[in-house]
Amino acid sequence: MTCLTAFLDSVQKEFTDFVGTISEKTLLPAAELILQAQAQGNRVHITGIGKPSHVANYIASLLSSTGTPTYFLHGTEAVHGSCGQLVAGDVVICISNSGETTEMKATAIAIRKNGCKVIAVTGRPDSWLAVFADVHLFAGVAEEGGPLNRAPRNSIMAETLVLQALSVLLQDKRGLTPREYILRHPGGSLGQLRNHEENA
């Protein structure tokens, strides 16, 4: 078996196993926390350290485009002034596979001290971040795949997938219409109404 074949087998297994852990029941506490904050005029932010920070940037864009305005919060700059973008009552999604990263701990503590709620996305429900948070979303895998089984691969897939699923639930509860969607996408093919959407 080649290293590539072994990796793809790992991806298939981890993806299949992980999808089975996601449900409306597991996502609803996070969705409700966000919807409650929005109803009170508060905002959503998302942060991560290292590779999860790239996931955070993508999810901020995805959520914003589907009816949940979301701001990227730099994982380390947060404790050097960037917490100034937070307002008491805001919700911050914190992504960390281990849930034990030193920088994320400092950021999460600063977020809480600024009066915000924390949604943790981790691979370990018993981790420091998961326990510290107001809501925890599980994004765990048994192995990363690839040589050395160290570089974040499958865990990044899990973090992305659970947050994509959250975006679907929020979009549905928001009732985003096709016309509202294209206002957020004036360029490209996504910025055009489809035939069956003309009267929506």
C-alpha cells in the first residue's frame, strides 16, 4: 500500500465515522447561542491558532455569505489589542484540535473577560477549551493520516465539516432567500438568480 492510498483510506474512514456524530441535536446549542446574540444586536467572531486559523477565515466568509455576519479574530493578536473588536454579548467560535493550545487558552480567557460567550470546536470533549466554553462542538478523528500521522489533515476536515453543518442550520433558521443571497454575491455565477428562483 502506498502512502497516498493509506492516506485516502484514512480520509474515507474518518469522514464516514465523523459524519455520523453530527446532528441537529449536537449543533442546536451553538446555533441557539448565536441566534440569541444576533437577536440582541450582538455579533459573531471566529478564531484559531495555526492551521485552524485558516479554517476560521473560511468559515467567517461562509457564515457571512449565508446570513450570519462573522468576523475573523486573530488568535494571537487577540491578547495584544484585537479583543477590542469584541463587545460584551458577542459570541466567539474558538477552533483547536487538542483544546489545550497555550495561545488559545490565553485568547479564550481574554474573550470571556470581555463579556463574550465561547463556542469551542475541538477533537476532545474533555479538553480545557471544551470544558471552559459555553458550548462545545466535537470535531475529533482517530488519526490525521499521512506520513508520521502528525500534520493536521483529517482533523482540519472534521473542523471544517462541523462548522459547515452549523452554517447550514443557521442559514435555514435565518430563512435566507435567493435574492438576499445574491446581494452578498454580486459577482460571478453565484450572483445570478437561477430559473426556479425568479419568483422566490
